[in-house]
Amino acid sequence: MKANIKYMGAALLAGLAFSSCSDDFLKEMKSYDQTTEDCYNYYSGAQGRLNDIYKYCQPDVNSDANWQFPSTGRADDLTKCTEEFTGLGGFVNDQIEYTSHTPNEVPDFGFKNTNNIRTMAYGRIRNVNDCIGGIENSTLPESQKRELLGQAHFWRAWCYYMLVKWYGGVPIVTTKQVPEAASFTQRSSTKDCIDFICSELDKANEYLAPYTTNGGWAKSDDYGRVTSGAALALKGRVLLMYASPLFNRSGDEKRWKDAYDCIKASIPVIKSCGNELQYQGDPGVNASNWASMFSRTGKANKEGILVTLYNDILKGSTPDYHFNNSWEDLIRPGNALGSGLNASATMVDLFPMKDGKRPASCTAYTKLDASAETYDPNAPFLNRDPRFYRTFAFPGVRWAFDGDPNTSALNNPYKGDSYVLWNYVWYEKEEARDDDYGENGSAYGSDNLGSGAKGIYVRKRSDDKDVSKEGARYKYSQETGFEQSANTWMEIRYAEVLLNLAEAACMTNNLTEAVEQLKLIRGRVGYTSTDNYGLPADLESDKAKCMAAILYERQIELAYEGKRFDDVRRWLLWDGGANFSQVQGAPEHWKVGATYGGNTCTWLGFTPLNGQRRENLFFRVKNDINNGLGGVNWLKNPDETPLKDPNNPDPLLKHLIAQNIERADYVLDLRKSGTDFENQLTKLAEFYNNYLVRRLRKGDGWDQATHNEYSMKFRPHYYFLGLGSSAQNNNKTDFDYVQQTIGWEDNLNGGANGTFDPLAE
């Protein structure tokens, strides 16, 4: 790789005093990004440089997936390639095929050239290399060196992991190259990269063990820093990725065994760092404890292994070191001053029933047992897995918070502590009501949601007032809503480690151990041994079925946490790997081997995502209530009583008021349990049956002239990305250039097919 990066300075902080270090980790992440070499001779200076690494390398929930950050559950271009959201993300868009050049140049996830080196992959790596070299050559005591180096080696491994998962082998650079020199590093093999990442994480584990394996960092101010457990958890994830069919088409047993041994050995270390399955054996009411772990803080949250911290500092404050988590603001409905995320109908329909089995109508996992519970798509909340109610929000469900959203602009009947989501919709005109494509007018949502109403909201990871153990972690105001949230993001949590172990155990024929991990995860949300935790009885004797159950569990447990795209890609679930013969120049070993029957989807009993569409789900007012039509202008009475306002455009509310029916009598309150909860479910289903009808509106793309509908199409050469023309041009010298990936045009070789094989050792 050519070292053509302009490093951003050496001496700007030369006059900074290094005699003390703030205890506020987040505040310190704003400092020490440009320093002299002498800073490394001071513990506070070296730690400041390390804090800069954290700032630019840590996952961030405020960003869509890109060259710097992984997906974190937002409706980004990657998540839109899965079942979670509609919209045909770029990699599954049938109408656009990415190439290595304009106009449809492949997205750059590793070689992007920007003016700020710390926001590009090799710029961040160069920053880490500088930090490692500076600490190693410093006069610090050996114990301090190892404490700091352990963290730096982790982040160097993380940076390479983010590259390798997209490209396979990449250039390995471990020193701070001189920008002006014509230095060059060619792509290493994928195996060499995996070995390097693992060696970095082994160092991190070794160096950090004295500081973190006695319950975690001793000082509370150090919470959020990586631990030995985080290093080994990431190593397990990396080895699992390398063992998966994406990288392991033949099903090489040694790779699966390496992953299994690593993950198995990591669990005692992770536990020694203070992590375990949060609330194991204590599901709370309707999985309330499971839901609450997403807003637990510090060491009180044992689930978080690799975390990113946020604060509730107001932007523009003095001093301004705000770092707010935008998730709460993103998912809350508009009449609570949020934005709202619209879950796809596909995700709503595939969640398990309350017996733990897939709905009979769900054909995604055909080898798994269908539920004996009847799935009613017109009342999808009936008889569902407890996590359903904590993952989605729908008309009639309570979703309380601290704050008052009622402003002069919002005709909202609720304050936060009594908030109920009534997001059914109606239309102004019949042609809009009957239009599947949304071309003749918008739907209008109740309670002033208006045209911004979402059909089914994503509720997952909400700081819900009814489940919070510590009070709100946001500062709510009528000006900013939920923007000032300090919720911690868990990039790796304990449940993922158990699911990783289950996967590796399954593929090494330790099926009983694999199933035991699923039982632990399901037991936490209320399943019991009485019904075998809702699992099929024969998983321990059917490897493919067991693997399908694990992937299904991952999809449910980790929903809207940014993990689904990687899982789908690892297991080739868009097409089962059936189309690699279409990739120009693909060698024979690219084909999926006999271990998976030549097609991972067939082997798993999974319906390939290619050829499928995802639609948006709404519940609209039935035609027998004013033809399902209503107004669009909200007029408020002087006495602030919008529910009784005759000018309220909501046709259903007008009907209910005329019939002396209280909408509040149908609210689903997740604080209720047992018979009370079941009765509420039944009553809300009655409300839907009487007044609402399920409506699908087109989510994925279509041709506006012909209404020809487009479906997902992930092309086989996308499984490993190529380099775009700008990336190639930025990584060449007069003598050589970084190899292009097989299946992608080599712009520096006359458009010939790339020669780099990510699967070659």
C-alpha cells in the first residue's frame, strides 16, 4: 500500500501539560490527537494518545455503516439488504450493479481517501501504529507500557477486522510509514491477515489480564476501555467468521475447531472481567429485564463486553465535549419528538410464537418446527415470543418516557409517563387509500403523527420508563426531544458470545453443547425446561437443523443490533452460494462444498433472500368507518382537549366518541402479566378486528411507469468487495499497485479481471 497519507501534525500540543489526566474518559477522548513524540514518556500523554484512538475507532450508533463504523441497527445501506428494513440497499438493488468504476462505483469500506486521515482505515491504522511505536520506545515503566499497549493492539486488530471481513486479504502495515516515501505493501493472504488479527488480540489479552481479569478495570473511570474479555470475544468472532462458508467453502473442520476452542476458552476470561448473561433466570414481566439491559450503566450491566460510552452533555455547552447517543431520538415516534424507524412486515411476521416455534406462515426456516399457535397477521401481537413486545411498537401499546412532548405544534393527548402509541392511519382520498404504491397521497397517523407515521416502530434498545432500573439516561426537552441520551452501545454482548459458541459447537458436532447455549438465551426471556425452551426436540441429532435454529435465534436475539447483514453474508443466505460460477475468473474452490450440500440455503432449509421483497406494514381504519377516510389538518380547542375536538381529523376517534367508547380501554400495558396480560391482548385484538385492517404498502422498489416490482438481488461477486478506481489510484506506485479482487475489473490493467483470491492460502 502506498503511504500517500498526509499526517496531520506533530507539535500542536507540545505545550500541553501532561502531569495530570482527567477522570472523565469521554472528555479525554477530545484531546491529544496531535502530539510530539515526547508525550509518550508521560503516562497521561500516552493515555491521551490512546484515547484519541478510541475516539476514531470505536463503533458509533450515530453513523450509518461505512468505511469507519460497522452497522449498529440503523436503517443503513447494509441493514436494508436484510429482512429488518425495506428499501433495497445498494448491494441488493436489482437496478444498479456495482462495478470498479463510475458511475456505479463500489462503496469503499477500507481504502477511502479523505482529508482527515483518522476517518479512513489506513489513516486510523497509521495512528495506532504511531501510538504503539511511541509507547514501546518510551521511558514509561514496563507495567504502564503493557496496560496501554494492550488497548492499542486491540484497536489495531479491530481496524484490520473491519477490512478483512469485506475484502479478505489486505495490506498489513505495522509501522508508521513516511508519507512522502514511495513505500508499498501488497495485499497479504486472508489467512495471514486472520493470523495477524488473532496475534494482536492475544497480545491484548496477555497485556490487559493483570488489569481487567479481576472483575474488570479497577477504577470506575476506566469503564468503557477494552478488557482481556473483549479481546478474546473479538477473536472468537473473527475465527467464527473465518470458519463460516463465506471464507470456508469446503467446510474445513479445523477452522471450526479453532473457533470452537477459542470461544470456549474465552468464556472464563470474559467472566473474570465481570461479564455474564445479564438477568439470567430472571426474565421479569414480559421480558422486561431483557429489555432493561440496553439502558443499564457501567459495571451494573454485565452483558456489555465491548461497549461505546455516551453522555448527556448538551451540544454547544462550555466546554463542549458532548457525545450523545441518537438511538432513542431515532426510534421514538414523531409526536414524542422522535423520528421513528419503520420495521418491515417480514421481520414482524417471522418472529417466533410464544411456544418458541416459527409461525406456520413463515417459510424462512423450513426445517424448523412450525408453531401450534395460530398466527393472525391482522393482530400480529397475539401469542408471540416475549422479545416481540420489546422489539416492536404497534397501535395500542404503552411506551412511556420521562418528559412532556406537548407543544403548541403537537396535538398530542399524552404526556410521556402515560404515552400510548396509536399509529393507525387513514387517507384523505379513496385513490390514496386503495393505492399500494403511495403515489396518490400519504397515510395520516393518529394523534398528530400525520404523514410521518410509521406502521410498526422499532422499539428494541429503548430507554423505556417502565423497565428502566436507573431512571432515564436522556435529558428530554421540548426543543431537542431525546437527543441528549447517554445510553451505552454494546458492540459485543455476552449473548452473542454464547451464540458464537453454539454455532462453533454445532459445526464441530458438539450438538448438545450448542443447544445448551440456546436454552440459556431463551431461559432469560421466560422459556423453561417444561417445553424444552421452545426448541425442537431433535436438534441434538440433526446438524443442519441445529444450525438453522442457531441462525434463527441470532436473528431474533440480535435483531436491530447491526449483526444480521454479517450473518447473512457469512452464510451466503442471499443465494446459498449457488452462483459463484457466474463470477468471472472464480476458481473451482469458490464453489460451496459437500459439507453444505453445495448450497447453504438448501442445507439449512432457508429460503434464499434473493428474489424476495419486503413491504411496509400499516394498520388503517376500516372502510365501514367513513370509508377509511379522514382529514389532514389538526385544529386544537382552546381548552386543550384534542380527543373531544370535533375538528379532530381522525375518523376512528370520531366514531368511538360517538359510540361512547374509550380507546384507553384497549391499551396493551406491558407491565401486566399472566391472565391480565392475556386479557389485554385479546381486547386489543378485538379493537383491531372491529376497527382496523392490515395494509401492506410497497417497501422495496418498483418502476413508476409500469409498477414492475423489484426484488432483492445480491450478486455473487459482492460477497468479496473489489477496489473502486479511486481506491486503486490512491494505492499505487510507479512500480506496483494493490491487486484487484477476482470478479472485479482491474482499472490499472486495462479492465482485466482481478487476480487477488480472498480464499487462497
